[in-house]
Amino acid sequence: MEFDPEILSILAKISNTSEARESFPFAWEKGRELYAKGRYFELHEVFEFQWKKETKGRKLLLHGWIQLAISLNKIFVKPNVRGARMQAEKSKQKFEALLLSGELSEIGKRIVPEWIGFLDSLLSEFSGENRWDLERIQELPLPILTKTGEELLSSSESDSILDPNMDSTEIQIGKTVKGTFESGGYKLSYSIRNNGKGRALLLLHGFMDSSDTFVFQEEFLSEFFDLYRFDYRGHGDSEWLREGFYHFMLPLVDTQSFISKFLPEKFHILGHSMGGGLGSRIAGLVPERVESLVCLEGFSSLPNPEKERKRFRSWLETWENSLAGRERKRQKSFRNVEEAASRLSPVYPRLPKERLLVIATYLTKPVEDGFVWKSDPIYKSGPPVFISPQFTRHLWENVSCPVLVIYGKETNLPLDDPKEVFSHLRNLTYIELEDAGHNMHHDRPDLLAKVMGEFYFKNSLV
């Protein structure tokens, strides 16, 4: 096939640039222009020239798009049922491998599952080797090819810049700075995404989760806020407790350490589950600093004293099982992240496979014989006592900022007496999300963004 001079000059420039990282942005930009014009075959040729020079994540990324472009060409330009299906299947395999590679940035972890979702929808319109519903296929919204390819990858050399003025534990990836800080003698993992908004949002994750939990909200939130997040000790990429017991005061102390080191004088809070509980207490402790509070669940009714007596007695009788730092049975490992994702499916019955893979990827870490959960299993033993419910209610009554509380209509953690709980909060907006459970930020990310956006605009917070 003969190319016009424009395409030939693009291919020549890619070929004549010796370093792959130098020609990658150019190839991506030109490929994106061709994609917008529906020139899928030419897009495939441009990306293939660059692909030959690449390794690791960028190679997988380009390969997935090469095969997707060929599939689109066989749908919209030169229809070929068998070829379109085969290339779409191969493209999906490449993107799934990229998702599991550990080389995606936070943006990549959100975008690549969307591409996989498109391919799932596309492949569902094929039946047999030579039949398709072309009319329905042509109605599908095409996936977005992001402005740059570098923003999708965290491990590419061109994507990571080490600032000589930074602490040695920090690394900057695009707009995001990642590193560790110390809280009570423990190194805790953190991430700050500076979007140039001048409004700080503190993200607080839940029990046995990690600060990546808001991965499906990150782009929406980045339109309005600079994002600050970290992993409590015993969670995510932070250190596990070396001795003593886990209890609610520890994440509260860790949160205060993070606030004092990184947050500006005024900030907003978004918390899920245990993070919502932390956020509501912090907003009551320092009401003059918190400008808005959004809690995705995280509240509890007044405990039954007799139930608490029995729970505490049981804890005392088995306290050694809750002791951190001692020798313990090694965690069971998974052969791969997909196996870990399958273990999560009962917890997330509404989620498609690609979203489960994203969650499993950030909740696991590689070991010699596969993957294990990042969080310390001892945390599951629970604390000996909780913060006084009377004191907690006093803190809620001191919250002065606008408050949004969201519960999933199908949550497994409903309140016994929501009227009593929420009577202690002023300026409250309460909403229940349809078709959502306790993890509504994973179940219904689009609807959640709509609800939060309305809250922020209604209260002139953004």
C-alpha cells in the first residue's frame, strides 16, 4: 500500500529518532490526529513504527491500540467480520495484560478498563465467526484516546521526573508526587496530585482498603481539587504495626500527622467507611479548618451495652491473636491478580471484571509465589474499645461546614437508628444511591460524581 506524503514524513521522523522515549510523544500525537479523522489503518501504521522501538508498558499500550485500530478499520472502512472480531479479541488481551503489568498511572488505571469495557461491548455484538450486528456496533461510542500516552504510564522514563529538591523518598509522576512520611515511628505511603486548583481535598480510605480506593473518582475530583491521600499504618503500601494492638486512635493519629505535614490551613474531606468516620471526627475537632465534608457511609448507631460487654470479653479472652509484630501464619497467596479479583467478586457483586481487576491490582502486592493482600491481616481482629459514642456525637455537633452523607440503598452496614445519628449534624444533605452497596464509589461511580458535583455547586464550594 502506498501512503501519502504526510504519513511517509511521520514514519520517517519516527524511524530517524534514535531514542524511543523521544519519538513516543510525537507518534502518539499524530496517531491521535489520525484517529479523530477515522483513518484507522494509518493510525495502526504510525503506532506500529513506534511499537518496534518500545519495551514494557509502552509496547503493550501501543500493541493494544494497533490491534484495536485494525479492528475498527475492518468495521468502518473495509468490513470483515472475522478479522474485526479476531483483532478486537487480541486488543482486549493486550489491554488486560497492561492492566496487570503494574506500569499504569492512576489515570491509566481508570482509562484502560474503559477501553476493555468498549471491547467487551463490541465483542458482544458478534455471533459465530461470520455474523455481527453492524448497526449496533456502529452506534457504540468509540473509546477515548487520551491527549498524551505518557499520562497513562507510571513507569516510563519520560513520565517520571525526580526533582533534586525533593526528599529522597519522593518521586514526581506528571502532576502527582508520591513518597513516604513518618507518623509515630512508622513510614506511611502518600500521594499528592497538584491540579493547580488551589482547593485541597483530603481523601480517607476505609478498613482493609487503600488510598487508591477513589481511583474511579480521581479525574472527576481533579476538575475541582488538588488531591491529598495516604495509607494508614497496616494498610496499602504503609508499614505494618510492629507491636501492640490496632485501634481507631492510630489512623486518627496518622491522619493528623499527614494533615500537619502536607495540608494547607483550609481543606475539604472525602471519606469512605472508616475514612468517613475519621473525617466526621476531624471536622468536629478542627471545624475552623474543614470547608466541606463528604462521607460515603462511616457512621454507627449507639451501641448496645450488653453486646459491647460480650464483644470486649471475647476480645480479652483471645487478645494474643490481636497482637501485632509476632510470628504468624503466612498469608495465602494468589497465582495472579485475576485470582485475587475472583475472590473479591462476592464483595462486589455488581462490578464487571475489568473494574474488579483494577481494585485487585491496588489491593495486592507481588511475593515469591504470586500475590498477597497488602493490608495486615491482624487488623481484622478489631480494636479492644472504640472512641466514646457520646464524645463522637459531641464532635459531630461541632462540625460547621456543609455535610453530604451518602449511603448505598443495598448497603450491608445499615444504621439501626439513622434519625438519632444524623440529628447531631448541621447543614446535612443525606442521599441514598440506587443499586449501590457499601462500596458505592465502585458500584456507581458516575451517579456518585453527579451527586457530589451537585452538592459542591449548590454550596458554592467549587
